[in-house]
Amino acid sequence: MRMTRCFLLTAIAAAGCGGYTAPDEVTLGTAVYTQKAPGADFKPLSTYYLDPTMDVFEDGVQKPSEALPSSSATLIDQRMQAFGYTKVATVPPPNTSPAASVGLRAAKLSSTYTYYYSYCDYYWGWYGCYPSWGYAGSYSTGTVVLTMLDLQTDPPVGVQRQVLWVSGLYSVLTGVQAESSVKFNNALNTAFDQSPYLDTH
């Protein structure tokens, strides 16, 4: 599925981020950051669509998308279904939203530098941006940003689709493939473990 995407990446001083700074566990090693949108209510949600591809950026430059690792996709499916969501597997036509309550999409960020960043993605017909609320911090190479977008409510033209939940999985896709998969999957489990509010039961 072809999509137009936008990635905004800016190296700026911490003061310019409204005082946000990266915690030591992020700058010095692997960590998992999660946050839900203020006021988000997950109880009424019922279905999800997991995009099978990941956006890829190297030093802020977009590269061809990659397939989400199959073991990671399976893990996300298991955790979402344990929270009470039903998977929607039908791939939507271009520029059309999946027929689901929420959509999950990942982006892999690779860099030789440390940045403060804002991430925007144009898919399913509307923009979703991170952080329009939440954490503006630095990341290490091999970081994955996993976003959950509201697909139930179509925003007005020119308005961003609401990001309901975001997770920064820092420095997880590095090294050899098997090692990376273990780190990535461990980080995903941590992200879901520390986000019990996603449960719809």
C-alpha cells in the first residue's frame, strides 16, 4: 500500500522543547516510554488494524518501508487481543482508513546523532502526529515509535487524526537480526505491561 508520509526531525536544545529532556535510561541505554492521550478512553474500543509495514528513517531521511518483523507482529496481536480487541486483517485501499476502532503503525528511527524529534505520518487519509502532546526526547539509533490512532472518528479536513497512545522503544533494532528481535519483542512486552489502561474489558 503506497502512502505519503511526513517526518519532522529537528536537532534542538532541550530548552527549545519546553523543558523536556531525555531521562538517563534513554540516553544511556534501552528504555521504553509510553503515554496515552489526555482523556483517552479505551473501554469503548473493540477492533484494531496493525499495519504490516514500518516506516524507516536514517538521519531524518525517509528510506523504503520495511516489513514489521513477524514475531513482533504476532506479539502485538497477542497483547492487543488479550486487552479485548479483535483484529481486522483486511488491508484498506490507498488513502482509506481500515475498518477498525484503532490503527497501529511503527516507525524505525536510525541515526548517528541524538535528536529531539517530532514525528508525523500521513496515512489512512489523515495526519497523526507525535508528540502533539507527550514526551519530546532524544533517541538512540534503532529506536521504534509505535503509535495507536483513533480510526473511529474522522477529523475535519486539515485536522490531525487523534493519537490515542504512543510508545518509544529506544535502541531496540540494533545488532544482528536475532538479537534485535529479542530486544524489540521484550520492549513491546514492557510497553503493553506498563499500559494497562489499553484494556477494553
